[in-house]
Amino acid sequence: MQYETRFCSHCATPLQWLTVAEDGGDVQRLRCAACGWTHWNNPTPVLAAIVEHEGRVLLARNAAWPEKVFGLITGFMEAGESPEQGIAREVLEETGLVVQSHQLIGAYEFLRMNQVIIAYHVEATGQVRLSPELLEYRLVAPEKVQCWPAGTGQALATWLRSRGHEPEFIDFWRRDENAATA
């Protein structure tokens, strides 16, 4: 996803690539020549949950994804909430499950989307009721879960290793592309 901010959010002047001395030296960034505002282009914090429900991992398929691609529950952290509050909110909104406990797994880069993923393992209870953005889910025994090579897949691999399972990696997106061309 390539999106570039084009106008100053303060005065609506078109932004320009301008070099200015910052703490680390001269840095070129999108800046407003009229009012001096800088577009920092900082990564967006995204929360991810490895949801453990009834001893199995819940993986869900987003409505925009190919048929056999499933992933973790994710969402953007909102202003005014802690990551722990945000992950509990996201799990409830997207699955209908109530988080009973959470443990931080780690932070992972997702450079392609300019995001930092803050991943948690959560234990959740209740009946699964998916939000409209999710089409289906699977409950998978931890030892049978397959990981993907980027972002949340790395968080899942870290969690599996902490449980004594060596993760198996598969590139779901590439597998789907190969199937389409075969």
C-alpha cells in the first residue's frame, strides 16, 4: 500500500520534500514551506492477538482474503487506550470473545504497511460471533498451526516456540498465487 500525504494538515499547503537539520543531522521529509509542519510518517501501532479458546488457537479469514488464508485477530490501537485495553476490545469486537488473560509476546515490524505490530497471547471465553469483516474462523491445536513469514506470523512462531513447538512456515499468499497459475 503506497499512500503519500500531499497536503499540510494545518494549513492545506502542498507539502514538499525539504531537508532540515534535526537531532541526527540533515533529514529530508515532507514538510510545509508555509507553516513549517512536518509529516513524520511514523509507523502505526497495530495490535495482534493469538487467541486461545478452549485450548486451541483461533485463526480467522478476513473478507478481503483468498479462501484458504487465515490469520490472527488484529486491529489498530485507538487514542486513549493501553495496548492491553486495545487487544481486549479488538478480540471482543471481532470475535465476540471476552479476554480473560493476556501476555505480551513482542513487537514486530511490518514495513510494507509502515506498521509496528504489538502481539499478545490472550485466553478468551464465550461463544465465537465474527464481525462482518471476518468470514470464517478455525480453531486449531497449537501443534498444528502453520505460520507465515511476515508480521503476525513471526509473533505466532515466537509463541509456539515458547510452548515447545517448532513452527512450520508456509507462505499462504504465494501458495494461493501458485495454485492460480498452475
